[in-house]
Amino acid sequence: MKQMTISKQAGVAAPLFSVENLSVSFSTDSGPLLALDDVSLSIHPGETLAVVGESGSGKSVLSLAIMGLLPPTAKVSVGHMRYDGRDLAGLDKTARRDMRGKEMAMIFQEPSTALNPVKRIGDQLVEAILLHEPMPKATAKTRAVEALAATGIPSPEIRARAYPHELSGGMRQRALIAMALIHRPRLLIADEPTTALDVTVQAQILDLIRDLGRETGTATIFITHDMGVVAEMADRVAVLYAGRMVETARASDLFTSPEHPYTLGLLGSMPQLNQRGAPMLPISGTVPDLRRMPSGCHFHPRCPFAQARCVEERPGLRALDRGRRSACHFAPLLETLGGQA
């Protein structure tokens, strides 16, 4: 497992970004859908925070909320959302747009939909450059080729003249990364950036994001459902389930002693490469319908430790030792459950 790369000052310095009590809902024909429920998190410069959970847990909604890209149909409630001391919730659309791409950037999950299919890759990069940095177009074109080269794309001058459909999935993803990092943003959100890529390309993309982050001091929110990627990339981890934060911890602590049954299930679902033939332990059931949430703890229908209290009472996100938090009535699990976990 990777070692902590965050500076020692991060524990005492103000975070680069923080959000408190964020809730997001959408109106549907069958009633309101609460996609995020009272979510809070923070991240410091140079840190990688992984946000994990199954599909439908609210990870992508969280990323769009942070970037200010939610559709008009979204209803947002938030205590505060601050970037570098500024209140993002109080900024108008023009100010938020000026920040996106320059100070805060995002790598989207699917490059085929994030890139304009009828514009050359280089032209899209030039457009992103000129949006925030007025300069001669020839200079911007040179910058665009340099950005592609920095991501490891071979023959970047040729690729800059290509259309998205003429590139492989890995190259399109690298082009998106080049676009996201071209202004050296201080906050990067990577939303499942390696989904549907083969293992070799996935490793190259992860190395690229990690190396560029180290070089620039960028804070990275890495959104994924892949716990193997979390083990490799993250300094801290925030676990989402059905729109709620259920556990936060340093990555090393989360993998050695998870403090929520859902986290235990995510880890049990991972292939154990060092234990050939060892069975995986998938979580029973599925993520609940957000329009018809279970009572009490939302995880109780799938939890092997659930008791009557779990059905009746929703647990809050409680502070534990070593700066970690858990939304489980029985945390710390090993103490309360007598080693059953």
C-alpha cells in the first residue's frame, strides 16, 4: 500500500477545499430523489482524497456539485462550500465559470461524451487555454502540443490534429487529462478516470495523475468504486452509501481496520491477489432506491450485524480515534462486536 504523501502541515493548516452539510435532491415524477444527504468533506493541498462507493451512491453528483455543474433541476442545500477561503455558494455563475478549468478542474468519466466529436483535439485544448489566458493563438497551439506530450501521448503534434474518434480510449482519456491540467489547477476532481480502460492503460493513467499531482501540489479528489485503485492512490478515504457519508479515515487505517460494515463489504469484494483460491465475499442485496429509503440505518437490509436499533434509529457520523469517523451504531466494530467483524 502507498505511503502517505501529504505534508505534515496538512493536519494543522486550513484545507484548500471544504464543504459542510451538502444535500442535493432532484424532482421526479414519483417524488423527490435525495441524491446526497448531509455530506461533509475537506482536502488539503497535495493530498489525494478517494471518494468510494457502489454505483448510485452519489459520487458523481458530489463531483458535479463541487464544480458547480449540477443541472437547474437540482435543489442544493449546503452549510458552506469554501475554496481557498472563498465561499463558492455565494459566487455568481460568471465567477464560478472563471474558476472552472483554471483553479478547479475535472476529468470526466467518459471522454467520448466529454470531448467535442467534431473538433480536433488540439483545437479543443487551444480553446481551453484561451478561455483563461489571453495569448497569441500560435503560442496556445504550442502549449496544447506540450500538454499532450506531458501526458505521454506519442506523436503529440499528430494527435493534436486528430478528431476524438480517431484516438484510442486511453489517448482520449489522456487528452482530457491534458485539458484538465493545462492551467495547473490547485484542485482536481477525477471521476472514475480509468473506467473501461485495460489494465496497462489504467496503470499509466494513475501514474500520470499521481506524478503530475506531486509536481504541482494539486489536491485531488479521486472518485472510484475500485478499492484497488484506492489502495494505490489515496491518502484519505471517504465512503459514500446511498447518498450518505458512512466512514472517513486515512487510507492505511481503512484497509487495516474498517469501521463500517459497508466498508468491510467493499473490501471483502476485492480479489485477494496474495491468497490464491480465496473466495470473494460480495455484499448481499443492492443499493436501495433513493426514492424509497430504508428506515434507520440505510445499510441495515444488507448488513450482517444489523439489530433492531439499526432499523429504528439512523446513526450519525461519529468521531473515533486517529481522526476517523463512522456512521455505525457499533463502531468501533472490533470492540463492540467482539471480533465478529
